[in-house]
Amino acid sequence: MSLFKMVEVVSYSVTNWEAAKKAVQKARPAAYPGMGRFSVTDEQAETSFQLLWHAAHAGTFTNTTEVLGRSPYKNEQGRYIKRLSEIKTNIPTEHAESYDDRVEPLFFHTIIGHYNTTKMPDKVEVYRGVARADTKLRVGDYVTLNRDYARSYIRGNKGAILRYLVSPDDLIIYRIDDYDFNEFIFYPRGAQVEANRVTPPMSFKQFWQETNKV
């Protein structure tokens, strides 16, 4: 089932606008467990709809601007990108305040403990929960080192967990403050992603109304 078809099914299955907004929020790419459980604004639902449409029609939903906007790293000049291969490896002190000082060394030691090594491995296993087993890993896709976490992203009765071996340098950090819920953006250096977003011809509310003939 394509992402867009998923929106169509979700939209058709609910006749209440509030429920439709929650449903599209849960179906969006990189939806985390529990997303859509609480109230969803029209703006949030529209953003999710736009992401789903772009993912279905352009192959990926992330461009370089979006990657930067999702980075947890920020200094006086603004947000910046950091890769898994670049994380700090020293043990943090009790006075560490920055994101990289507090989080990165702990995450690094969790990784080397898993791989039984003393340095960052040349390749790491990443996982992605998908709606179809024949899905390919694309530049801009979210992945995780935690197989169980990837399982929560499976959608539909043909869903699967896909496993890949990639270089730590191919992974842009999105979230590593909790190893159980770590997330990265697969984005090899020099990779090109479609810069122009493919936008739907109508809003999500219009789409939902058309689907349900409201």
C-alpha cells in the first residue's frame, strides 16, 4: 500500500473531521508511537498530509532544509547537522550542559557495547518499519538502530522490518537522547534529494470531504 493510498483509506474510514486529523497524523512518515492520540490542529493535519503526498509522488519526503530543521544541534548561528560518525566519545562530566556533551558519549558507549568493540564500527545495522517488504531505502528516510522501535512503524498487513548495513557517516542524527527510541536520517554525503516539494492539488480537508462526499 502506498503512503497516499494509506491516506485515502484512512480518510474514507472516518467520517468525523477530528478523527480524520488524528488518523492522518498517525499515518505520516516518521510518525512516533502515540502520535495522533491527542488533539490535532488543522495545521498539523495539513502538514502530515503534505508529507504523505510528497513521499508518495517524489520518492522521499526530506530535503536538505527539512534535515537541518530536524537537527537537535543548535548554536548561536542556528541549527547545524551532525553525523553518527562525528559524535563525541569521552565520558561526560556532571557539569556537561550541551547536547553533545551530555548525550553523545553515553550513546557511543552503548553502541560499542552492542558491537563489542572499542571504537565506532565501520558499519552499523539500521532498521526501518515499512508498509511493504519490497520498499527500498531512500535518501532522506528515517532509520533506527533499535529493531523493536522500528517495529512500531509497521503499517498494514504487508508491513515488515527492513535491515540495512550502512556507514555511521551516512546517518544524520535526529534523536539519540534515548537509545530505545534513537532515530537517524539516512543521508550519505553528496547525496542529492529532490529540492522542490510535490504539493497536492487540494488541502487535506478538501481531500477528506471529497473522499467522504461531505
